[in-house]
Amino acid sequence: MIELQDVWKEYGNGTAALSGVSVRIKQGEFVYVVGPSGAGKSTFIKLMYREERPTKGHIFVGGFNIERLRERQIPLMRRTIGVVFQDYKLLQKLTVWENVAFALEVIEASRRTIHRRVEEVLDLVGLSEKAGMNPRELSGGEQQRVGVARALVNKPSVIIADEPTGNLDPDNSWGILKLFERVNDRGTTIVMATHNRELVNATHKRVIAIEGGQIVRDQERGDYGYED
Amino acid sequence: MRIRTVGRHTREGFKNLFRNGWMTFAAVSAVAVTLFILGLSIALSLNIQNVSLNIENQLQVNADVSDSVTAKELPALGKELAHLPGVRSITFVSKADALQKMKKILQGNASMFNGLGNPLPNEYVLQAANPEMTSGLAKLVQHVKGIQNVQYGQSFIGKLLAVTAAVRDGAIVLIGLLLVMGIFLISNTIKITIFARRREIEIMKLVGATDGFIRGPFFVEGTLMGLFGAAIPAFVLYELYRWMFLNVTLFPPFSLLPTAYVASRVLWVLILCGVFIGAWGSIVSMRRFLRV
């Protein structure tokens, strides 16, 4: 499903973010990516949806060979994955409904499909009542649920989340995690970079720890492992 | 691209105009101001050209016929003059007509001609095919047998032609400069409006929108801004010119061209420039934000 083979990433200024990372994530897995700040977690995540390109190595996501993608194919690849961001990345001028529908309009779905799918995911994340509101009228937790709904709306086979609970209080963090678990139960792969020790320790999922640009630990039912 | 998508781009383009109210206002104003100045310059230069053309068209060669030429010989002389190279038109003014005209000009003092008979000569008035050929034509006319005297504003012509040419060239340079300034101003304004929306573009890219799909609404929006930006000065200039045409009295050769004529030359230029600048400016300015 997702495979990194000896992936290296160096930024223009000479900083090495990842040094020879190899990992394999199967369809339907739930994986936490943990590690101290600056360890390379975000780079690891960004490589998967091709916001960054590897300096060396191979990356496969779904059927796509990421580093060989042509410009034109990038949008098609991104449609097969849902990305959730720490800062939600919602369009402030659009309503909740429009923000979610946006991901479907982009792939030129029919109006009927858009209506049906948006209703479904808003119901799933519990925001049907707030469909007409603007993101700035919502709490942080609610905004992130919109972000999750947008990531889910075109039924991606994998959800990639970069610190999705980073800006949320514990209650809302749990809410988001519960959502991810429900989605994971339906067979969607989840890769989630996080600093949230409570969540990781309470759920006993696979944990990949990155330090200094390398994978230092990969446990099947792991824990957070850092004292913060 | 599907028809539904075109519909969506159009709808979104329209909505964006209002969602980004102040930015739209800034861009439309920039387009409007530039095109107003452009339209004004074109209207002005059309009129300057017209005046200089009027003046040039009044350039003529007056050829006095010698009294030794009899009335019978006149038609042959007329034919000979008409066949000279570069003649556009030729008219005959007879001694009698000339005297009549002179008397009209002198009015009460016309009696001074009494008893003098008619001292005025028969005359041919020639116009050259183009104003620059006037002096050359005059020289040819001088050598025709039966012509005793030729007048054509010798010293005046050269200077006049130089002035009208300079005015025409000046107007073209001025319009060129204005266009360059305008495009610079507008593309900067559009760049600012799009910079404010780079996040929006980034998100579109991250959810898998193609570049073409992202450009769509911006293209519609830019075109509409250009269209509004052109419509405002078009309307203002039209009304302003019409008012001037109706209320400002000038005498030939300094007459204003009719409103409809000027409008037919200026309005479509403004609309086309507006649409082009708006659409092109949007697309070019957003190009670098598409690299996510």
C-alpha cells in the first residue's frame, strides 16, 4: 500500500531531514509516526502526498510511484489520499458544506453525488447541523472535523494526518481519534504523525519512531516512548 | 472539460468578485483609470489627426491662366492640367466667378471695380493626391503653357506637414507609454489580489485540483474585472465626449469628430484591452502560486 525504499531527503540549505528510511505500511493499518520536533516526521508525511520530493530512493503510495509522477499526474494521486493538517487548512470564505464539497467538485463529481457524499460525511463527523456556518464560527475541534470530512469525502484508501490534534484540547483530540478509528474500521489506512502521548499509549497501534531522520523503532502494538 | 465544470467556474468567478470585494474594487479601479486615460488619448489623437487632415486638405495649387488663352483653348488647357501626375481634383474658377466672389467679400466697397472691367484672371484650382506632393505639383503646373502665375503657400507647407506629423507620432508614443504603465499597474494589483489568496490555491492543489481547474474561476474573475474596468471609462468617456460635441463650438478646420465615429473606434478598444488585461493578468500572476 505505502512503501518507502531507502528514502533520503535533503533540503536546499543542506539539512538532511531523512537518511535512508525504509518502511512498509499495509492496506488497512493504523500507524502513528512519533518523534521529537525536527526529527523528520513532517518530511516523512509530506513525501507521501508529494508536497516534497525525495532526494534519493523510491516511494509508492497506492498504485503511484511518487518520485516518477509527472506534473499532470500529481492531482490524480492526491485524489486517492485524504490529507488532514494541524492548521486544518479550511477556506475561510466558504461554508462548512462548501469546504467539504470542494474536494468533490475538483474531481468533477456529479451534483447528486456531491450532495449525497457531503451529507454522509458531515453526518459521520457530527456537523450536519453546522453545514451552513463559516469555519471561523466553529471551535478548533469542529474545524478539524471539517478537515477530516473533507479528507474522507472522496473515499480515499489512505488518510495521512500531520499532527491533527496539535491544536486541540484532550476532549477534541479524542473526538478526532475516534473518527479515525471508525474510518480505519472500514478498511482505510491511517498514517498519523503526532506528539500526543495519551492517544498513542491508550490505543496500542503500530508506532514508527523517527529520530535524526532515521527510523529508530517500529513496534506492532507500541507506545509513545518519550517523556516530552 | 465538462460543461458543468465551465458552469461552476463561471459561478465561482462571479462569487469570488464579491467574496474579495476590496481586492476586486482595487483591480477594477486600476483597469478603469488606465483605460480612461487610454480612451481619452485615443479620442484626442483621432481629433488631432482629423484637424491636421483638414488643414492638409486645404492645401491647393492656384494656377492663374494667362489672358492670351482664349475661351476656346480653355478646355484643352484644363485637360492638360488634369492629366499631370499626382492630381486628385481640379476645378475651374472663371474670371466672372472670381469677380463675383471678390465683390461679395468686399461688399459695400465692391463699387471700386466699376469701370475697371474684370482685372482678375481665369483660374484652375488643383489638389494633389496627397499633401506632400503639393509643391511638386506646383512646379509642374508652372511649366504648362498658358499658365502665368502659380501660388501654393510655398513656405507654409513644409512647416505644416512637419507639425502634423510630429503631433501624430507624439500621440502614438504617448498611447504606447500609457499602455505599458497601465499593464504594469494592473498586473501589480492583480498580483496583490492573488497573493492574498495563495492559501486558497494551495488548498485546491492539495485536495487534487488540476492547474486548469484552479485557473478556471480566476480566469472568469479576471475577465469580468477587465470588462467592468473597461465599461466604466467607456460610459464616462462616451457621455463626456457627447457633451463636448454638443456644447463646444469650434470652427473648421478645428472641428470635433462626431460622437458615433469616435465611439466606434474607442469603445471596442477599451473593452478588448480590459478583457485581455484582466484575463491574461490573472493567469500570469497566479502561475507561481500553482507550484505546490
